[in-house]
Amino acid sequence: MARFGRRKNDDDEAKKKITKASLKKSLRLFKYVKPYAGTFAVGLVFLFLSSAASMVFPYLTGQLVDAANTDFLDQINRIALLLLGVFFLNAVFSFFRIYLFAIVTQKTLASLRQATYYQLIRLKMKFFSERRVGELNSRISSDISLLQETLTTTIAEFLRQIIIIVIGIALLTYISGKLTLLMLALVPVVVLVAVLFGKKIRKLSKEAQDAVADSNVIVEETLQGIATVKAFVNERFEYLRYKKRTDDVIGVSLKGAKWRGAFASFIIFCLFGSIVAVIWYGVVLVQEDQLSIGDLFTFILYSVFVGASLGGIADLYSQLQKAIGATENLLEIFDEDKEEEQEKQFSKKITEGKISFKAVDFAYPSRSDVEVLKNLSFEIESGQQVALVGPSGAGKSTITSLILKFFEVSKGEILIDKLKINEYALADLRSAMAIVPQDVVLFGGSIYDNILYGNPDASKKEVKEAARKANAVEFIEAFPDGYDTLVGERGVQLSGGQRQRIAIARAILKNPKILILDEATSSLDSKSEQLVQQALDELMKGRTSLVIAHRLSTIQKADNILVLQEGRLVESGNHQELLAKEDGLYRDLKTLQMGV
Ligand SMILES: Nc1ncnc2c1ncn2[C@@H]1O[C@H](COP(=O)(O)OP(=O)(O)O)[C@@H](O)[C@H]1O
Ligand SMILES: [Mg+2]
């Protein structure tokens, strides 16, 4: 339901009133058109030429009709040839107009897409934690596609129609002022009413479509849960539900049909009526010798042109509104805060990998009222292995996010080596760290590329060495394509343990000072866990490592264990010390696990 419900609103929401401010905002996007302004201008010239060429057509046709009265076959042939020539020119102009606008559009869109994407991936984590991936994805795809329509057709058409209307009315007045007055009194009014009609009809037909979609949801749901429907003997109930929805469709559709019928009557009577009125008055003028038959012919053709353009322009206007809505959505991304890029000369390298938290308070920006970490202080010496344990939701992963500086602390300080975390350039900070998460994401590509992700400069030998240390060689070489095996959405599906070992190989290749393992082994079976654990032990050698683990067996060897509860550090010490505490949380957690 929600899916279809949403689509219903989309249309209304996406349309923005065109105001000075919104237009000004959208004009910011013209930065991306600017490099192609020359091509665009040439395209405009062709647009003008092709519109002008179409305007010659009614004139020459009128001449042809008048020539029929004069008996000069030469004249008739000449005009016919001229007409043909004009059509040929129009054909050539139109080709260039369309092709040139397509060049501008495609190049502009590509640079806009690239800029949006580059902007997007550099935004602060705060931005991503507040939005859904689907929404962001749609910005890049559908909003930009809407702009594509606008750039290629809408703007060009809009201009073309305006040219036709302006030139058309000027020519009409030139041919006969009186007839133009009558035409302007009738035709535009009728056309505008017709446009309003059309709007109403489109709205109703959309309602009818939505009603059909709603009824389809019932079919979809019940077929998916057919076992449940049958088990509860609810076939009749579902049938009645479906019947009600499909009966609703009749109502909406018939309402639409009434409007369509009225529209047809209106067109037949008023539009053709006003055309008849214009022709009648035109013939009267011909009778009184104020107008030639050819001119009347020309006049009627121009009126049709102008009328059609008036009708088309309303539609184009609503498309422009949608495009402006899309640019506003898109521009929001450009107004968001980017992660700062510190200048290189200030940059310090992390050499030891010591971590200290000093009285850190933290709340997520999206939920600033909930303190996730409270007055948290601890130190991890260089090269130490420290385990972080505690119930889920205690704030363990949050600590890793702060070390990676995905978010800023609310109070207190984080020091890496001897410097505050803010004194490092982001790139240098993160380059010194690697994280192996619980749920490893592999990118579409080969296994080789996925390992190389840890350090794109590594040699083939280094990649293979990393895979060996990560205990991954055996399964990689078992694939017929070996390292070239494709993984990710379109490739082979790897097991959790296999993905984990690729992530470990990635981390080995990165050779970080600080290693973070966030429940890296918690979703594995015991056979994989063993292989992964061996790989992890290899990886942790000689590095500062922060290990978050569910299975306490994996952290018994840690130099220090920090026990976290509701964002506070409640205990710390090594395994033996913590076990010795009578009412300790660690001891509690430990006994719980033994019981399992
Ligand atoms: N991106 C986020 N935005 C808001 N709150 C979050 C976010 N991530 C985690 N939290 C909240 O912070 C608390 C600690 O979460 P987390 O650090 O993931 O716990 P742990 O890793 O110990 O299970 C939880 O209450 C969780 O709901
Ligand atoms: Mg966690």
C-alpha cells in the first residue's frame, strides 16, 4: 500500500511553484551547462531557424492558394518548389537542433552526476545516518533524469512555442487586424479552458490508476501469503476485500469518463465553433475584398499553430515546475556539510597508534537527547590488544565510529598518539586505521580487486601474501577463476567466513597502526571462526587493536578488557582480574555464555 500511496503524492510534492527565489536557486545548476554554452547557443540558433522555417509554411501555402486563381503555372510550380526547399531546410535545422541540445544535455548531466556523487560520498556521516539509501539513490537517478527531460526537450520546446506564438500573432495581425482580434477573443480562451479540462482528466485518470494499483496490492499480498489465507479459511474475506476495491475503481473511472465526454462535447462545439466563427468572418472579409483567399488560408494555418502552441505551453510549464522541484532536492545535497579537508602541510602522521579517551560524552546528531557515551575515559597503549565487551546497545560500535571520526564528540577529548584527533587530517587519520566489521560488504568486481581495496598501490605479490596470511588462499584457489572470481551482487555468493577473510586480507594489505574488529567473528560457525581467528591473530601482531566480541573465548588473551554498560565504563582489567570480581558484569556475561 505504502508504495503506491507514496507515488500518489510524489507528483504533487515534486512540483514547486516557480518563484523568483526557486528559479534563482535552480540557476545555480547552470554552472554545469556553462562549459557548453557555445554549443547551446548554436543549438538555439538552429531552434530559431527551424521555428522560423515552420512559420514560412502557412505563408507559402496561402500564396499557393492565391496562385491557383491566377492561372500562372510557373508561379504555382515556383511556390511549390520553394515550399519543398523550406521543408528541406527545416529538416536540416531540426537535426542539428536536436543533436546539439543532446550534446549539451548529456555532457551537462554527466558532470552533474559526477559532481553530485562526489559531493555525496564526502558528506559527513551525520547526513547518512539521517537518511535512507533509497532516497539518496533516487536523487542521483530520478531527479537528474527529470533534469535531462528539461534540458533536452522542455526548455527547447518552451522557447519554440513562445517563438511560434509571438511571430504567429505578429503575422496574424499583419494579415488582418480585424480577424486577429476575433481570433484572439475566441481561440486562446477556448484553448485555456481545454487545458484546464485536460488537467482535471489527467488527475482523474491517475486516481483511477491508483485505485487499480491499490486493488493489485491485495492480489499481491494474498498470493504471497496464500498459505495463511487458506489456513485461516479467509478466501471469502479476501474476495470481498478485493471486490470492494475493484468496485471503487468503477466509480473513479466513470467520473473520469464523464469529464472526458464533456471534454469531447466542448471541443466539438466550442473549439470547432470558434474556428467556424473565424472562417465565417474571414469569408465575409474576402467577400468585401479586404482579404484574399490565400491570406485567409494562411491565417487559419497560423491560428492553428498559435493555438497548438498555447495548449502545449501549459504542459511544458508543469514540466518545468517538476524540474525545479528536482533541482531543489538535488541542491540540498550541495548545501550539506562536507567532511573537512585539512591542508596537507598541517598534517601529522600517526606513528605509534596509542588511543586515549578523556571524559568523552557523546550523543548522535540525529538523536541529540540520548547520551550514548557518558564520561568515558580509557587508554590503549601502542601495540596493545584491548577487548570491548558489554550488552548490545552499550555503545561499543559507537566508540569505533568516534575513533574513525565519523562523528564529533559532544564533550571531552580523543587523543591518538599525543595529539587530539582533530589535529590530524582526516585522510591521514583513517589511513592509519583498518576496520573489520561483522557484516563485510564486498564491492562488485573480482576477489583480487576487493583485497586491493585495502591499498590500491600494492603489488600482485603483496595481494597474494595478504590472502595467505588471512587464511583465504585455499578457498580462493578452489574457484575456477581464482583471484579473478567475480563477487558482489552479480558474482558468486561467498559465505560469511569467506567474506570475513577477504576483509582481513584487505586490512593486512592496508597495514594499519590501529586495527578495529567489530564483532568480526560473531556470525561464524566454529570451523570458520577458527580459520578467521587464526587470521585475525596474525593481523593483530604488532598493532594496536580494539576487539569487540560476543564470544568471550576470543578475548581471553587480551591485554586489557573494557566492560561497557549503557555508555559507561563499569569494569576493566584482564580476564583473570575481571573473573575474580564477585558481582562483576564481566563475570555475569561469562557465566551466561558458559550456560549456553
Ligand atoms: N546512527 C545512529 N543514530 C542514532 N543512534 C544510534 C546510531 N547508532 C547507534 N545508535 C544508538 O546508540 C546506542 C549504542 O549503539 P552501538 O554503539 O551500536 O551499541 P553496541 O555496538 O554496543 O551494540 C544504541 O542505543 C543505539 O540505538
Ligand atoms: Mg555494535
